[in-house]
Amino acid sequence: MSVYHTLIPALPALPVSLEQLKELPISVLQLERRLGMLPEQDQQLLQRALRLFQRERIGDETCSDRDEVQHWERELAEVALPPLRAVLVENLEWRSLIAAQRYRLAGQYEGTGFQGYGERIWIVRRDWQQPDFGLGRHYPWLTESLTQLKQGRSVALEQQILSRLWCRLHMLEQAHPFSLTAVAAYRLRWSIAEYRLRWQAEAAQQHFSQLVDRALTEVLQDSGVDRAIEADQ
């Protein structure tokens, strides 16, 4: 029996849909402890996949976009699992297209210098002025994502991207049972789950703080009115 037949039943199920997620079924310490039964080479591959999957730049903040894209290319070349690599590539392509839209909205009028990942980036540079970069047939969601960015609905856009990735990873996990590919797909879904729950908690805290500030402002305003009435009397 392979190590995957022992490990995968020990990983508690994540929901099929990201929208069904309420809490993490396993802590990061418990997860890493169980993943520790994998061979060193497999653990290194998981760490590489996680680095490629990060939604926020971690490390040298002075790294240029070009340097980062070249780093992605080197890292991807070391992912020896084609199905997993395909999902990682897709994620980087999506992120590059969103970044292109953000740069354009920020006032970058020429696309020749844009650095992104994917075999269609040359089309993005060529058709920079088109709302969908001429790629609407391949990425029909580009029109909607542009509208969301213009309206400041980046949270909704992020949610949609995460949901698409969650579904792709779940399908990958189901298509390759009891394999390193399945373990990697689970680990990446767990990272999405942790990110989303942390993000929601931060948003909830911010909303609570806004409510408290609003309530305090109203109390102070009411107190001011009361003092004005007392002064008139």
C-alpha cells in the first residue's frame, strides 16, 4: 500500500463548493504533521506549488514583474506533475490578466512593457486598448472583471477567482485519487480556505469597527444636541 492510501483518508474532507466553507476541518499544524509522512521530494513539490499559488507577493518586494515572471517559469519547470502544473499555469494566467486590467485602469496607456505570464501575453500587449484584450473568446469573464474593477468591487472579483480555482482543484483531486496530485490539490484548496476565512474575519472586524465608530459619533452628536438644549433653557 502506498503512502497516499494512508495519508489521503487521514485528510478531513473540504466542501465541494467554496461557498459551503464555514471553518477549517484541520489546523495547519495537524495538516503539516500528516503531510510529514510524505517523502522529502514530494514535500518539496508541495512547497513549490504553494509558492506559485500565493495570491500576494512574499519575499523581496523590490522584485520586478519581469523577474517574478521568470521565477514562475523556473518554478513551473520543476513541477513534474502535468495535471497539477496545468492548474498552476491557469492560475498565473488569470492573475496576469487581472493585473493587466489594473495597470490599464491605473493609467498605463501602452501595453508593450507589460510583464505577465502565459502564451497569450503577446496578444494582451498588442490589443492593450481593447476592453478584453481581444481574449474574450478564451476568457469570457474578462468583461465582467473589468466592470467589477471599475466599480471598486474587487472583493467580489476575488471571490469569483477563488471559487473557480476551488472547483478546478476539486476536480483535479477527484480525477487522480490516492496520488501526489490529489494531495497537492487538497493542500492548495486548504490554502484557499485559510485565506478566505482570514479575509472574511478581517472584513468582519473592519465592519465592526466602522459600526462602533458610527455609534460613537451618533452618541457624541446626540450629547451635543442635549447640551445645546440645556443651554437654551
